[in-house]
Amino acid sequence: MSAPLGVYPRKPSAVAELFGEGTALIGAVHLPALPGSPAYRGQPVAEIVRFAVEEARAYTGNGFDSVIVENHWDLPFLKPGEHGYEVAASMGVITAAVVAELGPRVGVSVLSNAGECSVASAWAAGAGWVRVNQWVNAYVANEGFIEGQAARTTRYRHGIGADPVKVFADVHVKHGAHAIVADRTLAEQTEDAEFFDADVLIATGSRTGHATSVSEVVGIRDHTQLPVIIGSGVDPTNAAALLAECDGAIVASAAKENGRWWGRVDPGKVRDVARAAGR
């Protein structure tokens, strides 16, 4: 299939700028609960910093290019705009320590879908990108009705001088019902995300750890000029087939000692994924 014309002027590949040429492998650092969340038990943020750096080293010391830092234990997740100052402050401090190890190729995701808070944390920390799960359109998620964050996040990013921070945006977000936009094809929703100025598009499975289908990846890739990466479900059994169709992947569950998002990173499993990806 010929390259799509695109609905936004072509821009340099953010994946190549951040990670270099070739397929990018990105590990997810799922942080313990942060101050303000129900599961937080009062430990100093410095302890969470040490945890994040250890997890990041386990990924990048065994064949991965970088990591994304996520507040995954802040369950149940807040909606965008509801996060307190303590979240942005904690995420900024923790991510800064990871950036000190790995450089600006580190990403940030404040859940759920908190584009502005993610940008604030990333810019303060020197991180190069954020993941925003619902960038455009709307859907029903665990948190309730969630609207796309593109308009607010891009204006906030520009307002604080953080334009260099790239946006990695999901096309079909995990943990959501897309009945609201069921009359729009995958191609149209892909073009929507590009039109609202995302830098990288993400294809995922339906839930954390669930495999992304090759057809989903190809369906997005064939309707955008932007790089496409996979956001869930890559493991040693499918890495070669999936990564042949895209520009990289974010990996977590397959790299954890128990195969679940809440486990610690297992260096051996990281190496298994890296080898399957041709590293």
C-alpha cells in the first residue's frame, strides 16, 4: 500500500528522534502508590525513586531502549483535571531520577488520560514524551465518560514552553467501550488522532497485557504518516510478527516475574523479549 497522504503536514519521526533508527523497545515502570492515592502507605518518595531507577535499569540493561514511568498503583484512577499537586510533583521527581540515568528518551503517563499533568511532570523532569490514552473523540471507561485531551493538552504544553515534549496517543484505548464512536472506522479514528497533532500512534489490546492483533496494527499503520507502536501484549511468542509491522512497542507484563503488571521486572524475561525482537 502506498504511503497515505495524511491529514496533517508530515513531521520528522518522533520515534527516530527519541530512540534512533530501528524498532524501539520501551519498558513500563509501574510505580508503587503515590502520595494521595488510597494504596499509599506513607513511604518517602525517595524510596519510590529508588524503585523506579531499579526497574528502569532492569529494562535498559537487558536490551530495551528506554522506559515510560506510570502511576499504575494509584487505583482507582482519577479523571483528567482531578489530579492533585502531589501527583505532578511526585511524578516529576521520580521521572527526573530516571532521566538522569537514561536521558530524555524517557516517557511519562499519568493515569488516567491526564495529558496536562503528564506534560507538566515530563517537562519538569526533562523527559521527552508522554502517553495520552484518549487523545481525540470520547469513550466510556472504568473512570466514567472520558473525552479526548488534545485541545487542552496542546495549549497547556505550549503555554509552559514544553513544545519539545512529544505525544504518543492511543487510537483504540484499552479498558474502554467505543460505542460512542462505533460509526467511525479504525481508519477514521486513526486520521482523527493525526489531525489533532499527535506525534506517535499506539495500537493496543483491550486490556493491560492483552495482545494487540496484527490487523489492528496494520489498520492503523496504513492510514497515517506517523510512527506506530504497540502498547500492550507483546511477548516472546509474538514480538517478531508484531514488530515487523510497526516502529516499536511498550512492554510490561511479559517482562514481569509473575507475568502481571504489579510484579517486579525480571531481567531474564526482558532478555527473552529483546531476543525475540531481534536484539
